[in-house]
Amino acid sequence: MNTIQYLEDQAARAERLAKRITDALTIERLLAFAGERRREIEIIAGSPRRA
């Protein structure tokens, strides 16, 4: 698994978990984490990507 695949997996897991819980603060933090991973992917890939 390369770095981009790893970051995509991390982001997807955080987004799936955020859909299953009810605590607003935790949802916010998970989605922020996912966003950070997706920004890292954009930097590594060299161009914006849409999931």
C-alpha cells in the first residue's frame, strides 16, 4: 500500500465513522481529520482530487 492509498483509507474510515456516531464534537474532529488527509493526498499527487 502506497502513501496515497493509506491516506485515502484513513480519510474514508474517518468519514464512515462520522456517519455512525451522534456526538457532534467527535463528528467535527473526524471530518477535520479526513479533510487533512485529503489535502495531504492533493499535495502528494500534485493536483486537486475529488472523492
